Amino acid sequence: LPQAQGRVLLGTLSRSLTGRCKALFLAGVNEGILPKQGSSEAILSQRELEELKGKGFTLAKTDAVLQEENDLSVYSAFTLPAEQLTVCWCVSDAEGKELKPSPLVRQLRAMFPDLPEEEDVENADEPLAFIQGRKAAAARLASAMREPLAEGGMPDALWQEVYDQLEDTDAVRAGLLFTNREKPLSPAEAKALFAYEDYSLSPSRLEGFAHCPFRHFVNYGLRPQDPDDFEISPLVLGTAHHACLQRIAEWLSQPSVETGSAITDPASRWMTVTEEELAEKMRQFAEEVQAEESEGVMNAGAKESYQSGRIAKVCTQFAWMMVLQVRKGRIAEMSFETEFKRGKQLPPVRVDTPLGTVWLEGKIDRLDVLAGDEARYAKVIDYKSGQNRFDPKLAENGLMLQLGIYLEAALGRGDVKPAGVFYYQIAEPEMASEADNLASDGLAEDVWAKMQSAYRMNGYFVDSPDIVRAIDGEVGPGESSQVFNYTLKKDGTPDSRSGGATPEDFEAFRTAFRRTLADLCTRLMQGDTDIAPRKLRKGTACTYCDFRSICAFDTAFEGNRYH
């Protein structure tokens, strides 16, 4: 590049930005790249570096110093050009995964609302911009020819001329004919890969198939081995939370089980335990879980010990809220991790298809048997660490199967009617951190009410007075339940924003849901391995998929479309 007047310089922020310039082009202004994220792979922790520095030894810069240098580089870059600053970021990576712009972009938008933004900086409407060499032209040719043909038109004359020049290239010909579609397996091949003596599927596996048949094929047919990292992953945390809550619930339920009394009997431990007793017992259970789970990873270091301490704190707060919610209802029985499987307490969910029978087997996180005035009802609960909201339409379309399958399994008892399905988030609301170590009578009334609302269950249920009273017998006209997503208007009628359904609508949902299960099981047995990811409420089935590099899904290919 010319080192003279009108010159162009290429470089990095930290090393190349010296002196003034007329124009500056910043590339790659994406989240995690600019500002640069700190590395978590250092051998020494920040605390250890600080201790060494205090003793007169400086081995490396601390994160605080590196962050200050990074901030200075960014500030210098944005104030360097005299006439023009162009900020550029990518919307997706080479595999098509969405990339987010840097927080700096959001700050610029806030400071300059009228700042012009231009898409397609590659000048896609100017074919000559891509024909700078044989390789560059070949890379663009396939999509430039295929896209207009797919829409019933004709390619640009310039691209047709490029094709004439490159038609002897095998790669170009293959690119034009490539559709990126998978041939289905035969039913015999599908059974050899996916079943042993018969088809036995977990709810999460069938839901994964509904999200993308090809991902299911790779996961359960090819069965790649994913190496386990010795760290506290979200899966490890979720397992620990479940284990702690299961133990505390079994301890609370033990006297009721032994005497055959109801969970909400006035003498039940659920109704008499104090917050202090519960906290002490939870600390004991959390220590046991940390010692038993995940091969000691929870005691591997200071970071892990801190995260382990958070488990006890989060579960204690959650368990106390759970106790308060139980006290508002009428629960005859409660069970955790209830298996529905051949030879177990509950039978599996049977799905009959033209190709045979599929057995859906698994565990229900929590099953409550409600004691109504007119009947006994089954309420199933799935604990989640994220903010899940049950949507019956998504369930009917196969994208939210677990809770519906759990309910069908619970009804296999034969002595209960459906009450509803609920998600219960295991998390610590923001206001809880401001109220640490304070009992309910020590909190301001509005803060305590917000905390209770933050912990309430969300789901889809039969809106009948008998069932509502059994879940929360304290909600009155003009009030919202602190147990589940239910609100009464001042005249005593349910608010339209509540998640209830008439008994007839709930049965219609169950019928449609069973039909969806049969359709999905049939497609799986037929050998469907199509690269057909579903578009979800937030993102797509590809967003967190580990196999994107295998399927090479790209909407530029014929047949590659989100469903």
C-alpha cells in the first residue's frame, strides 16, 4: 500500500492508530470483539495476580488494566478521524449463525438517532464488484444464478457470461445443482438406528426431532461423543438445583406419606415448618449434593465454591416460596421425579402409528394431586432455569412437548382428571438480592408482593372454580394469584390475560396434542432426516445447535427453509 499522501493504513486499534487521519473504517464492531472480551483461560486468577503484585512481583497485567487500555484504544479510534468514521459489523458468521453488534453501536444509535445505516456493503446489486478474479467470481456465481431462477426469472446477463467462462469448472456445476437435502432412511434403517427391540423415546428427544429431524439423526443415529469439560455448566447447575429441591420436598412430605394424610393437612410439615428450619435443612442438602454430584467439580476452586454457595441460597429462597404457595392450595399428594415407564409407578404414554407403537418414557419433575370438592386433579410442573412460558399453540405444533406428555402420563393413574401444566422457574429475582436474609415480615409490603409474583408458576390449565380453589384458595375479586398466572376482575370473572381454558377447550387441546404426537412418531419411524429446522419464538432451532457445521444449512440452497 502506498506510504505517501492519500495513503491507506491497515492495522489494529492498539498498535496502528497514531496521528490524525481524514477517514477511519472500523471493521468487526461486534459483541465480544470490540470492546474485546477478557480471556478466561489464564493459569493464574485475578486474585492471585493482585497478591503477587502486592509482594512486588508483576507477571502480567490484571483484567482491570487490560480493560482500561482497551477502553482507551476504543476512545482514541472514535475520536481519530477528522472527516469521516465508518463503523461496520457482521450480521452472521460463516455458518449463518446470528451475530450481534457491539454495545458501541447501540451507544452510537442513542447519541445520533438520525445516523445513516446502510446494509449490503458488498454492493450486491453491482455484479462487477464480485468479478475481480476467477475464484471470487466462482464463489458468487452459484447463488447469483440460482436465486433468480428459483423466482421464475433469468439471471443477469453478466452472470450468464461468467457461467459460460467457468462452466468447465466442476465446483461451479456442482454448486448450481446442489440442493443440500437429505434422503430419508427406510423404516428398517430407522429402526436399526433409533430403536432396540421397540421404540422408546423420551419427551425431550421427540421434541428435538420436531425442532429438526436432521439434528435428531445426528444425535441419536450417528451418536457423536461430546467431550465433557470439568466445569460447572448450566446442566450441572440445573441438576444440582433439581436434586436439592427434590430432597427438601421429600423431607417436607415424609410425615404425610407415613401417616397417609394430605400434604396440606394442618399438621403437615409443609404447613408447620419455619423459614429458619427450612434454610438450615437446605444448607445440609446442598452440601450433600455438592459432595455427590459431578465428580467433585463443585469443590474444584474458589469460583466453583462461590457457585456452589449460590445453589444453596437460590434453592432456599425458592423452597420457601414453594412452601408458601402450597399453603394456599389443597394438595392431597405430591411426588418428585416420578417415573412413567414400563414396570414403574406410572405407565408410559403409548402412541400408536401405522408403523407400530412408540412408548414415551421419562420423569415428571413434580406431580401434585389436587383435592377438589368434585374430583381429584393432576397438576404437573416442570422446573426450568430460564423464563419459559407455556404456549398451547406451540405444543400443538410439536415445539413444546414435555409438559403435555407429562400430563398424559399423570392421567395414566386412572383416578385423576387434568388440572393443568406449569413451568416453574428456578431463579433469584432481582429484588431478592436486595432482600437477602430478611423474612417476609421484614420486607416492605410492595417488595414482598413483587417477589411472590416473580416466583409464581406459568402454565395452561382448566379454568373451573373447583380447580382454581385447589391451586390457590386465597385469590379474590380484583386480585392476581401469587401461585400461578391467574387474575380475577373486580366482578369475580377471570381476566382474559389469565392462562385458563374451558374444560371443552382443554380437551380439544389434548386431542390436537395427541394427534401431533402420532404424526411426529410416524415421521420418525418412516426415517425422516430432513434438514428442516423450525423457526421459534426467539431464534431458530439452529441457534444453539452443535451440528451446524455438519448439515451446512443455508437459505441460499434450494430446499433449505425454516419451517
